Amino acid sequence: MTAQLIDGKEIATKVYDEIKAEVAELKAKHGIVPGLATVLVGENPASQAYVSSKQKRCTEVGFHSIGEHLPADTPQAELEALVQRLNEDPSIHGILVQLPLPSHLDEERVLSLISLEKDVDGFHPINIGRLSMKGREPLFVPCTPAGCIELLDRSGIPIEGAEAVVLGRSNIVGLPVAMLLLHRNATVTICHSRTKDLPATCRGADILVAAVGRPEMVKADWVKPGAAVIDVGINRVDDPTRPRGYRLTGDVDFEAVKEVAGHITPVPGGVGLMTIAMLMQNTLNGAKRAAGLID
Ligand code: NDP
């Protein structure tokens, strides 16, 4: 292997340790305990698992947490009333509505009701709008994209001036990652399903972020020697040799690409571990901002 492994577990552990230390200081000096509310509607098992790991992390880092679990047939008005109550609750600094919501609910309307100051998922249209404007700063940045940048920064990979290629333009990953890279003065190309020559475009990248949801799509000859490759993809592929009958793989052909890249994230063990770490960081920042300790 020539590439240096970007170890998401090691970096996320560092982030959690730093947050724990800051929470202890906030409590001791200012009597503040950061608070996160999670809102889950329905019984989607994956969403239940995500929410419970977020709450577990809250406990570990010393946050206060509230877990609201509503039935799948909850009317829009009831969900909106809950969000309003949490907006007004001074012990809560972050509100996370777990997506996707059941199809009868208007997701965009619910997300836009979350107070801008508590939008720790970073999906409020104003936060996304600020992220897309030069010279403006969102109060919160979406967690998975923020995790990608954190991995680059903590691995000492320069962003300013780099040629960055982002594969994927979704609202939750591709687009915000591209905007963050642009904010940091990379030259950014965004690719999607209509891009004509993906391999050639990718070969120009010093930083290649793959967020397409296609198992092992990025091949070794798509990658510039020495490039930093950040693999956001989490795909299940059948594998009868595994007890569960499947394994998880990224959007990058890891085994081949690691022989060409300079840095690479594994799947699992890379970006996936950073998402909740960034959620905790956002919640801590929300608490500090509410107390006037940061802008
Ligand atoms: P979406 O399906 O919303 O978006 C996929 C994007 O990839 C689209 O922009 C699509 O283009 C593009 N795309 C799809 N197929 C191709 C192709 N063959 N060639 C070029 N572009 C293509 O996915 P998400 O952004 O939500 O997620 C991407 C991956 O990241 C998934 O594997 C997901 O599981 C993972 N993920 C991981 C997270 C984590 O680590 N915590 C969090 C969120 C997601 P177009 O716009 O033209 O349709």
C-alpha cells in the first residue's frame, strides 16, 4: 500500500476527547450543559439505530439529550408544534429531525421551522444559502461534509489552491462538500450522472471526494498519483462469506486505489465515523453561541 490511511476512528476519537474537555470546562466555568434533541418519526430501523447512536454519544461527551419518538402517522401540525417547543426550550442547543420522514410529512417545511441557532444538521435553507455565498458563513455546516473537511485538515492535506473533484451533487453530501471546498479556496469541479468523462475529470483531482452510492465505482486509473481520496459511499454488497450475508463497501475500489493515492479513507472506518462527531461539535458550538462565547 502506498497511500497513507486516513483513520476515521482515530480522528473521531480525538474530536470526542476535545469536545469532552470543552464540555467539562463549560460546565465548570459557565454552568452550561450543551443539549441535543433528536426527533424520530416512525419505526424505520436504520433511523432508530442512527438516533440511538447519537443519543449514546451525547451521554459519553457529557451533553443533555432529549429523544422524542413519534408514531409514523403523526400529523404535520403535531410535528411542527414539537419543533416549535424545542425551539423555545433553553436547555436545547441543537434539534435534529431524523430523515427521511414518512412520506405524508413535508420535510422541507419541518426543516425550515427549526430555529437557525439550533439547526445542528445544517440543512436549514438559510444555512445552506449562506454556505453557497462568497464571504458568508453558515451558523452550522452539514455534518458529513464537515467530517470530510475535518479528515483533510487533520491529515495535513492542503485545500487552498488544490484541484478538487466532487462526485455527486446531493443536497446532503455532494453539494455542501463542494461549497465547503470552495470556501477554502480549492478549485472545485462537481460531477454527476450526466458528466461526460468521469475518469478524465477525476484524474485532474488533488482531492477527490466520492459520494455517488455506487460500489467501488472509482478505479485506480481515475486517480492522480498522490491524490487524497475521500470515500463517502456506504454500499451494501452481497457477500455469502460474511455472517450477515453482505459487506459494506465505499464508492472507491479501495484495494486498487490505495496503490495510487497519497491518502485514502477506508469504508467502513473513514467518513462514516465523522458524521456524529461533527453533530456533537455543532451542538457544542450552538451552546457556546447561545451563551455569547462565540459569534
Ligand atoms: P444520492 O443518491 O442522493 O446522490 C448521488 C449523487 O451521485 C447524485 O448527484 C447522482 O447524480 C450522482 N451519481 C449517481 N450515479 C452516478 C454515476 N454513475 N456517475 C456519476 N454520478 C452519479 O446519494 P447521497 O449523496 O445521499 O449519498 C452518496 C453516498 O454517500 C451513499 O453511498 C450514501 O450511503 C453515503 N452517505 C454516507 C454518509 C456518512 O458517511 N455518514 C452520509 C450520507 C450519505 P445526479 O444528481 O445526476 O442524479
